[in-house]
Amino acid sequence: MTIDQLREFRQRVYESMGRARDAQFELIDALLLNQEGRSVVELSLSPVFRRGWASVYAALSDGQVERGQLERLYVRHLPDRSRPVWALDSTLWPRPDAQTLPERGFHHSPTRIKGNNPIGIGHAYSTLVSVPEASGSWALPLAHEWIGGDQTALEVGAQQVTRLAALSPSRPLVTMDSAYTGPAWLKATIDGQFDSLGRLRPNRVVYRQPPPYPGFGRPAVHGPALKLRRAETWFSPDEALCVRDPKLGRLEISVWHHMHFREAPNHPVTVIHIHRLEARGTRRDPAHLWLMYVGQSSLHLATDWRFYLRRYAIEHFYRFLKQDLLWTSFAGTALHNTQLWSILVTIAYWLLFLARQLVFDRTRPWEKAAPTPPALSPGRVKRALPALWSQIATPAAPCKTRGKSSGRPDGFQPPPRPRYAILKKRSKRLPKAA
């Protein structure tokens, strides 16, 4: 990556914006150079934002971004890999007190605030990222969308992966958590141009293919059951291997091919079991890991299951978005401006990734120096960015003076904003297999 290539990327991003593009783009630059501000309106104090503070809210209310053009730009700038690794997950933007924000709902939240209950109130977002490296905290966002009140994270995630995989020159491997892995995912992504590797919940039950038809009665649909929670049902695997990992210790890897779920007998899957012999068997240090694999590429028993471990980069991505890029600090009151702000913070993250080889690490006295520039974390790149940004021109046009508004007429009182109830989703059950 050179400075000219970075300028070209910034120009393409600018061209993908519609109304209020100048204010939007300067807002991204102000976000990247922000070091102390903890709210979105404070970004207007940045010298690169050449507008008044009211233009921050005007840009987020009136701005437009062509999402399809932006996604194609992201895919073109992904690092070249023979087998790209993507990760899919969802997170909560908590808005428990925003009564004027529509479409709020109850969603899972790992942070238990009240009553030790992992449920939060707000908007849920589905995120698809590309993990460019085997180690590190970088995760390049390809799609970051709000999950509607009548949608589920699985439905939105399946649409994102199917749409983005069709743009990728190489067939990606999508890694998922147990919330996605199952028969509903297989049915939703039957025509997807990608492979899937996801964790299975320990209470899952999978089945072998049925035995040959004996010639009388109804043909069997399922063979012997493999119950993940009951070791006595674990019949002999098709493949097995014992290895020693430098971090995880001794491992026993077992693989069963041509398995299926009861609700999806026509969708064969491969089940992988990783048994950590030196683990404590606790929630933080589990002894058993069950994975499901579906794909065209053959599975390499000793190494391919490790692709799942790379999905944890998306957790670092969420933390950085919320803490350093002020994603959840914006108190928007409309679906449009909250979704637009979510797109702008992902653009800022991409600019950090593309600039990481062009900056010099500003190591603090108590920190260890990074070995090479590509090893810089997103936080370190953001800290070192001001020295580089002074060498890069902005495609945004300067602000034009338009005079002073006459304001509201005397005696005008705006009506109160409407209040919205919190939505409750109904459970969606899969139809029984024929």
C-alpha cells in the first residue's frame, strides 16, 4: 500500500456517497484523528472538520452511501488468499432509554447489567468480516447491518454472506458461532458460493445415513444417532488423529463424514470433535469442541479445524468499534442516521487497515515495540495517524457560507416525538422434514 493507493481508496469512498458527502467524509477524518473526544458531536472540534457542530447531525440525517458500491470496493481491496477466512456474528447496540427510537427489541447481550440476565434492549447488528491474518486483531468489515424487528441474525447473516461471496474471486470459508450452525443455516445458504465452519452446541444430535432399504416397509430416513452430550453414542469415527499443540496441549481429533440433522436429512455435513486432554473442562477452558463443516474443498484433518479459532478477531473488532471509534456513543433517533453512522465507522476502520504500513509506531514508555509495521494493532495505527494525514489531501470540498437561518417563528412549539414500544420477537420453528 502506497500513499497514492490510499488516496485512490479515499476517492472511491467519496464517490460512493450521495447527499452531504463532504460533511460525511470530513466526519470520518475527524473520527480517525480523534484522541480525546468521547461523543460524536465533539468531532466537530477537530481541525479537519471545517463545518459547524450542527453539520454533524445534518450529515447523519441527510447523508447517503451507496452500499453496493462500497461492498464491491471492500472486496477488491481484500488481501489475496487462496482460501479467504470470513467470520460472521452479531452484536447489540444498547439503547434501553431511547423511547423515541423505533424498532428497539430484546436481544442477547453477553454483558449482564441488571438481574444477571444476558438480555439487552436496543438494536442488533449483523456483521461479516474478513480475517486477513492467522494471528492478530484485524478483522475487515464487509457488511455491518441492522437486524430488523421481523428478522433474525441468521437470516440477515445468510443474506450478507451469499451477497458478498458472489463478489469474491476466491471461495471463502465462513466461520460462525453456535447461534448459526444448524439445519436453518444449511437451508438458507444452499446456493451460497462459500464453505461453512461453525461450532455446534453440545446438545445437538446428528445422524448417520440410513442403512440400505431392506425391501419392505417405509424407507428409513435416519441412521444411528450421534448425541454430542452422550459419549456412549459416539461410534467409531471415519478419521482420527492425535497431535500436540503448543498452546492447547494434547488433542484428539475425530471426524464423521456424511452426517445430517433431523430437520435437514438432505444436507450432509461433516462433524469434527476436538478433545483437549489437558483442559480443565470449565466454561473458560472447555475440554470438548464440536464443529460442523460444509464445503467443496476437502478437509485437512490436522490443520483446517484451526480456521475456526481465527473467528475471534471479530470480538476485537466489536470492542474497537465501540470504544475507539465511538460507534455506540451516537444517540441517534432514527433508523437512517444510526445505520449511516454504522457504515461510516466501518469506512474509518478500513482506512486504518490500509494505512498501517504507512505509519510509524508511537510506542509509549511502558509498551513493547511492535516488531514490524504490519504487526501494529488498530489502536496503535490510530494513535500514529495524525503524522500521515497531514500528507494526504481530502476530496471533500470546503464549506460554503450560506447566511443565517431565520429560525422558528415566534410562538412555534414542535410536537413531542412519538414513543415506540419495545418489540418482542416470536419464535420461528423449522418445518418438519418431509
